Amino acid sequence: MSLLVALLQSPGQALSTKALINLFQLPDGSDRIYSWRIPDLERRGYIRKSPDTNTYSLTAKGRRAALVAFLAKRLMNLGEGG
């Protein structure tokens, strides 16, 4: 859900693979999300990758899921990772 919300809140609602990795990179340089989550979200139809720009954006299904997650987090006053 954090990835979907990050895309929802990004300018233009699209980010490159590198930008997505940077958002979820650990201090030691390893990533905690890209290795399996981005391909999984794409396979399940939450995001799609543009072949022209190599950026990911939300599908209608992903947008609904991101909005529900975003509103639930605000309602429960949860911070990052909550």
C-alpha cells in the first residue's frame, strides 16, 4: 500500500523505477520493496509500466486501493509504514 500511496501523491502520479527504489531504499543501499513488490503489483493489475517513459502509474484498481489506504491511514492517524 505504501507504494500505491507514493504513486498517488507523486507529481503527475508517475515515477520511474529508480525514483520508486529511492523512496524505499534502506540506509545500507539495499531496497526493501522493489525486488518483489513492484512486479507483483503490476501482475495483479494495480500499476502499469509505460513502455515509452518507463514510469509506473496507478490503474483504476490501484487508484481505488491507494485512496482507501490513504484515507484509512489518515483516519487512524498512522504515519509512514503504519
